[in-house]
Amino acid sequence: MLSSSSTTVKNLPLKKRLCFLLKLVCFIISVLIFCEFLVYYVVIFQCRWPEVKGGAHMGKKETSTSVLKAMILADTHLLGEIKGHWLDKLRREWQMERSFQTALWLLQPDIVFILGDVFDEGKWSSPQAWADDVRRFQKMFKHPVSTELVVIVGNHDIGFHYEMTTYKVNRFEKIFNFTSGKLITRKGVNFVLVNSVAMEGDGCAVCRTSEAKLAALSHKLNCSQQKPNHSNKRCSDVEKLPASEPILLQHYPLYRKSDAECSGEDSAPPEEKNIPFKEKYDVLSQEASQKLIWWFHPRLILSGHTHSACEVLHAGKIPEISIPSFSWRNRNNPSFIMGSITPTDFSLQKCFLPYEGRVFTIYCAAGALLVILILAHFQLLTPPFYFAQHLISKHKAV
């Protein structure tokens, strides 16, 4: 059987063999293009910006210009030179780059927020390794002038509190123009950026500076929200800001006992949900959480760090959304948040990225089909068919 098959292969005309080889190459390239490029367009194309409730009372022209379209993601964890294998690094960074660039092209957000842990080894990387990580980040997350990119600091960027130094904080701030207590106002919407790693409350130099800036910004925002006829000597000389309740952006979530109350397909696995969170490590301390709520009375809090999704209410009225990791290294179903925001209202929608398991299924199915096509072409599958054909012809003769 093997000798006859090899003879058949040798007897195939060269032109026919080249034509078959070309078809195989085209098939393989088509599968690669779909799984590594087109699949991101197919999936993200299905995402739509949510409508703001207040938008129903505005004209179409006014709505399009007054609603801020914000894209929020977290925990990209670009692998470093110590723990990052080159193949893992290549795969994960390609996935995130294609997802981000596709989302920018299809959705065209006004502003993008990344909520910390941009790098995986920023807490201990050397100056040379840091420069290489920054270069790769800027390539992956390049964006047009019409879209603003704002990056929040995380514990993997500068280290946990006991690893955090002024040098690491300044290094991050220099690249990303980040300062804890910084206010960003776009289309009348106030965003407060928080270095949650510095909310330890132990009076360290970085902590003192960070909390002082947050307290000063809180005073400005509270004065700006007072009515014009309200007399307050403490606010007489304060710079007036847009009178909009702020949105807090930070890496650590506010204090919660665990993820036990979290739900959804991208929440923590069942075996992890009831594990108690450690204050100042998994979440902010109760004291720091109360400070932020008391200082800013935010209408929304957005955080990352846990790599899983969760939605909780603080003080019975302040929603906090924990955004899952944007990296397939941390989960099979990454996602990001699309927010339509006005000075008085907001609406959020989650956009899932391609499931890695489904992409692998396509590869496996394509591989199996490829093997069948090759075997059929070289007539290595013909003996069973000949046997069946022989039985059929014999039955007809009878």
C-alpha cells in the first residue's frame, strides 16, 4: 500500500503538484490572517457606544459633540526581560496591539484610560529594561492626535508600597505625565487621577505629597460645586472648576471584603470569589477608601488590579467598576469598558475581545482539514473508498 502511494505521488505532474502546494499555502495564509487580524474586527465591530439617558432630550448634533466617548482598560502587564519568555511576550503583545488598534479604528474614542499595571516588571526593571518596555508600549498603544491617552500608575509599575521609591514614581510620571491628584476635565467631565499605591496612610514622603494634592483638589472641586449665592470665605480665592461630580480613576479598588458578590462571565472564578481580600495589597484600606469618598463624593469609581470584573456600591449609592485585565495572559476573555459620559450622567458598556479558546479551536479545525486535504490529494484515503465502491457495484450486479 505504501509503495503504491509513493508511486502515485511521484507520477503526479509537477504543475499539478505546484498548484496543489499553492492552494495549501493560500489556505494556511487565509487562516492566519483571519485568526491573527480579521477576528479582532469581527468581534469588536459588534460593540456599540451606550446611549446616555440625557441624550434623548438633546438634538443629534448636540449629542455627538457634548458626550465624551471614553474607552477604559486595565492591567496590560507588558512582560519584562526577567520573567517574560520571548514567545509569550510576542504572542500577548500582538494580541493587545491588534485589539487596541482595531478598537481605535472602529470606535474612535475621544479619550482612553489605562488603569495601571501597564508593565509587569516596572517595580524592579533596570533603566535599560524600562526604556525597552516603554518603547514597546508606545508602539503597541500608539494613537492619533484626535484620541488622548491617559495612563494611571499601578503597583507593578512602581512596586508595592514597600518597594515604591521617589525614583520609580518620577520615572513613571516623566513618561506618562501622571501625577496623583491631577484633574483632567474634558467636555465638562471631571476625572481625578489617584496613585492608589501611595494611599498607605503611613506618612511616607510619596504618600504625604500624594494625599496633600488630593486634599487640595478636593477643596477646589467642593468649592466649585457650591451655588453662586452661597457665601464661603474659604472658597473666595479658589479657582473655579466645572461643577460636575468627579469620576475617580485608580488602580487599587476601594475596600471590599472579597469578590463574593461579583457576578458575570468575567468575574473571578468560583474557587476564588470567597477568598478574603488583604487590605493595602488586594484593595485599599478601609481608612483610605473612606477618605477618597469623603474628599470627592464621586459619582463613579473605576479601578483594576484584580484582573476580574466586579461592580459594587459604596455607601449605597456610589458605583465602582473593577475592570478585568486586557491581557490574554491573565484571562481567556479580556475586555474593556466603553463609556458615554456627560457632566451630569454616564452610561457604560462592556466590549469583549476574541476568546482565545475559540481562536485555538479554529486553528485545530483548520489543521485537521488540512491533513484530510493532503491525504485525499495523494490518494492515501482511497482504499476504503475503493472498497465501498466495489461493494456498491457488486450489489447493483446482483
